[in-house]
Amino acid sequence: MDQRPREPSSLADAVHVVPPGEARALDRALREVVPGLGWERARELVRRGKVWVNDARELAPAARVHAGDRLAVRMAAPRPGRDDGVALGARDVVWLDPHVVVVAKPAGISTVPFDDGERGALSQRLPHLLAALGHAGRGRGALGVVHRLDKETSGLLVFARSHAAKAGLEGQLRRHTVERRYQALAVGAVGARTFRSRLVADRGDGRRGSTLHPSLGREAVTHVTVRERLEGVTWIECRLETGRTHQIRIHLGEAGHPLLGERVYGAPAVRAASPPAPRLMLHAGVLGFDHPLTGEPLRFERELPEDFLEVLGRARRAQPGERCAGTVPSLRATHGEGEGEREGGREGGREGGRGAARARRPPRARRR
């Protein structure tokens, strides 16, 4: 689903000089000296430690630079702190069998490497974790990536462990039969609705967004329901009908309700006035699909992480909100239609942490 943008030819391992003019933000200066570089890509390069200003690494896209400053882009530079020290452990492996593995990605880990020189992405770390757990997958190649989450998004992902599983999962994604539900905190009073638009990689300013042109972009559909309304914040659930890059963030941002922690989409003034959050408040809490080899319905839930609950708690303490019917305080990991956590079998059966499901054959679940 996700495709990396084509890099400007002048980007790799180049040194540029900031042209004359007033001091400006580093991301803006990068776009001035690298033709064709989009806003989102410029900010990602800085945040991931690929940009040096006068021989010192700079990690803040908004850092001010001046005429004559030297900007060096070093694509092979390792990311600082190996994904910010985020741990990945056995409790994050939710389901494991010879063909698929479902994992709960912590916020702060990329799904796949940002570039060829990067290390520490989930797709790179997970095989080592499986090997340490005694499930190296003898004879299998690298994990098959079938969908992705942003680095700052937490929650459930499935990887294929065989070619047949990858083909089967990709087919379900194309047919829009995979169940994906996200929990999010958005700015303002969000109402229940369905967003439907065509998304393009560049709406004209280097950012992804919606277009009214009927022959451009790809259709994106997001169904939004309200979990809880608070003063200035709404806790929402987003069900994806499609899985376009950043579609939840774009749809909510364009509607005037950017997610808390958003730095790209939505009006800058609205984002600046939103309650503080340590990261993007988006959590992939539910993942459901038919097993690509057996056809058995599988459904997993992952409870809200602590940082999400902390921000939600602050919003509740600021002013009591109106809780909608059916609100539940957290999500627990379940499989099929059973309640709570599932007990594990041999393949993938190990002690899970809070909110982690153990792998075994579940009771038959109703097909979605």
C-alpha cells in the first residue's frame, strides 16, 4: 500500500549552502536547496538524524538557519538512539504460527527502514526476537510486509512468514475485508461521519492530501464514531475501509480536527492550540482477518497504551466530558469472539504481558 516517494537526484550525501535572506526554519531551507523535496520528506530527514548544520547534527525541523550555513545530507547516517530506546519483547508478539505473526508495535519504532542505511525498524528487529523465542522459521526468508503503521502510531500489525500467506493477506487488503479499527484523540468536537475522498501524494505543496479531481489519486474511506466528548478533545474510533498512507490523519486534519500530537496535517494554528501530547495520539487497537492458509477468522484487540491513557486522563480532569453510550475505558486483547486473553499453545504460546494474546486454536468466530 505504501510507496516511498522518488528521491530528488540532488539529495543523496550532498552539502548545500543556505542562500541569502532572513533566517528560516531548517525544513524550509532544505526545500529551497533541494528541488523537488516535499515538506513531509524534509521533516522526516531532519527528525531521523540525516541532516547536519555546520557539521553538527540537527534533529529539529523548526531550528533556525541563516544565510551561509552549510547543510549536509547524510543518508547512511544511523538514527540516534536506535529508535529512541524503544523496547520490543515477547509480550508484543500477539499471535504466531508458521505462516503469520501478529505483533503489537510500540510507538517510536518504524515498521520498515526509512532508508537502506537505517537499522532498528520493526521488520528488522522482529526476526531476531522470534529467533530468540525459538521460532526462527527455518527455511523462510524475510518477513513479508503487507501493511504499515507510522512510527508514532502504536498497535497491531500482521506480517507474513510464507509466500502463500503474503499473497493471501494482500488479496484480503485489496478486497477491503481486513478489519482495522483505530483509537484516536482529535482536536475539537468531532461528530460521527464517514470521510470519503481521493488522496494524492502531493496536493501541490509537497504534502499528501485530498483532491477533487475524479481521475487523480486513490479513494480513501474512513468511518468515524465517537467514544467520548471532552472539552476541546474527542476520543474517536476510526474504521478503515481502505488503507491509504496517513488517511486518518489527512481526513481529520482537513476537517479541522487534527489528531493530538499531529505535526503535518491540519491548520498550523489549530495544531498549535491543541492540548499537548507526547506523540501522535493514534492506536491500532483492532485487527481482524481470515487466516490466509486455513481461512479461519482471526480477530485481535490491543488495549490503549499508557501514554494514550495519560493524555485522555488529563483531558477528563480538565473538564468532565459527556461519555457516549458503549464507551469502554480500555481495549483488551482477544481472539475470535472469546473474552479476555487467549491461552497459548506450542507455536507462539508463551507468557504474554498485559493486553497480549497467546496463540492457540481459538473457538470458531463469526465471519466478518
